Amino acid sequence: MVSEHNDNLWQATCSEACHSTALTAEITADLVVIGGGFTGCAAALEAANQGASVVLLEAQTIGHGGSGRNVGLVNAGLWLPPDAVIAALGDGPGRHLIDVLSDAPSQVFDLIARHDISCEATRNGTLHLAHAPSGLRDLESRHRQGNQFGAPLQLLDAAETARRTGSDLYHGALFDPRAGTVQPLSYCTGLARAAQLAGAQIFTGSAVKQLSRDEGRWQVQTAQGRVAAKTILLATNAYFDGINSPYTPAFVPVSYSQFATAPLPPAQRERILAGGEGCWDTALVMSSFRMDQSGRLIVGGIGNATGAAGAVHTRWATRKLVQIFPELANLPFEHHWRGQIAMTGDHIPKTVEFGPDALAVFGYSGRGIGPGTVFGTSAAKALLKGDKATMPTEVQPDHSEGFTGLRSAYYETGATLAHLVSAR
């Protein structure tokens, strides 16, 4: 049962700070970034390090959106297996994206080390868990494909999976030693702090009301201020809201909720995820679990735990915890929260050039940390150098998604129905 502490664990345990205020003046910049998540903060840091004048505008607080509600898995690559990436993009562009994102965890952990970001960084790999024999066959295929592209993946049998997780529920696992975990809000806030130290101006509580272009510069209007900039990056991802803009990112919003227990007793901590890996499974309605630095077990799954079916998702989380780790049956959840994913039809991130010197980056489909860092850094380089070839994927003039509201409802309804009957 969830206690009264129904808040975001990451907000409660964030160990980084970036001091900022609202924009209340008219200023100019080489680059204006809209959105203070992984993408926006990584872009601001890269641009400031290049000596550009940078303004970042965040409507709420740094990491308020999906970046501060993330599971915290620093994965290499996308949710898609390599063959699907090649099929979607073609051989050359597909291989380029695979190569770039295979290095994403190194880029994340290098930034953490370089800027001394306090974010519980643990690079002990991740485990993709086979929830059924069919899931194990999927992992065998992903293992074969990944190794063909140079990924050092290891296919684990059920016994080794049980030893690493502390649960005998799974049929095997795919271990990726390149990956790891972070406290995602601390990582995002640390990027913002580093960008600020490098010279970027960061303004929070500064929701953008209107974007326009006048006399060769982008004009960005907030409630109390204005920025005129040569280049602009729209990095709101799944939290684009209320902006009068020449472009609106198209994606399917999907909810993902998480539930964090009280810290585990020492005996359980010694045998449950003793290696510190983060985990997610192969089920159609995916779920995840991991441990934070204080020994809290965090269980997550698709669905909106703060919406109409919140009680269904909460009861599922309680059952799921016991299904995976029966000895934790009496351990209460102390935190629960929900974030929103920007899903695209092909599950590949999008970069749209919506005007001169203007890019929008979005659609990580649940893989925000690594791709967000890589795409944000690349977008800053592309805008400042005027070279779109630096982006991990081809820059498009537009991107559309049909029936986004219906598809969002489909995901929520499917998760609700699955959670009504699963983990029983």
C-alpha cells in the first residue's frame, strides 16, 4: 500500500542544485534553448563550452518533465534492436545511429566525471530480462544482432539471472556492460549547473508564450521577458505545452509510473541486485526495477498512476513487487510518481528543422538519458556550426503522427487491462 508520501523520489533525494530565477528582461544570445531536460541542458553545456552566448528557458524547474521522472537507466542504443533500426533508416544512416548511440553511456558518464556531478552514477550494466520463453527468444535475437554490430552483450541463463537479480522469476537476461544507472534528476541538474558555470544563462519559471522570427533573429517571448537569438533549439520533448509557435512536435504521449519502497533491510540488500544493475523486461506492457543508493527498490511500468486508473496501477505494483521478490511482501512503497514519454511511430528520435537556424529534437520513446544527451550535444554543434550532418539522424523538414490522442488512450487502456490481470 502506498503511504502518504506520494511524491517523486528523485525530487526528495536530488543532490545537485542549479540556482536560477525567472527571466524579467530583454536579452540577446547566440542560442536560445527551450526546455531544461537532458536534451536542453546538454545542448546548453556544449554551446557554452564552445564560447557561445546561451540562454536556456524552462517553464518550471530543471528536470521538471520526463528527465526528472525517468527510471534512471543509462542505456546504449534505442529500444529497437539493430535490424529494426537498419530497416527503418537504411543501412548507412542506421549504422551511423547505432554507432553513435552505442557510445551514449560513455558520453554520459564522461560528463558526470568531468563536471563532478553527484548523481549516484553506477556503471555496472543493465539486465534485459526474459519474462517468458518467448522473451528469451527475443533476447537471443537481440544478442546476435548486437554482437554483429560490435556490442559486448552477454546472454545469461536463468540461473545466472537469478543470481544477479535475486529473483527466480526470469528465464534469462541480456547483460549490457556499457550501461548503468543514475539518479536522473541529479544528473540533469548537474548538467544545468555545469552549463551555468560555463557561462550559460538559465532561467526557470519562464514558460515560453510565443516564438516568432523577425529581422533574421528568433524572438522568444515569456511572461516577463524576451530573448532575441540567432539560433533556437526546441527541447521540450513530451512536455510541449501552450507555446504559440510555428512548429508543434508530433508524438504520442505515454505515461510511465514508478513506485519506490522504503530502504531494504541489510539482508535483502546483500542478495537483491547486489551488483547494482538496472533491469527491465521483455513483456509487451514493459516493467522495470532497480535499486537506488539508499537501498530503495523502484518498480515501474507503463500507465498513469495519478490518473483515473491509478488504483489499478498501484495495486499492480504491489503485486509485481511480491511476484519478483516474495520476501518483500511487507515492505511499503514510500513514493510514487508519473512521467510522460514522447513515443514516435517508428520509435526513432526526430530532429526537425522548422525554420532557419531552428531545430526541434524529440521522440526518445522511453530512452531519454543517453539519446537525450547525445542529441542535445549534437544539436548545439549543428546550430552553432551550421552543419546538420553532425546530427545522429537525418534532419527532417517536418514530422507527423496520426491519431495521437487515440493512440495515447490505447497505450493507457492496454496497460490498465494488463495490470488488472497480471502479477497475480
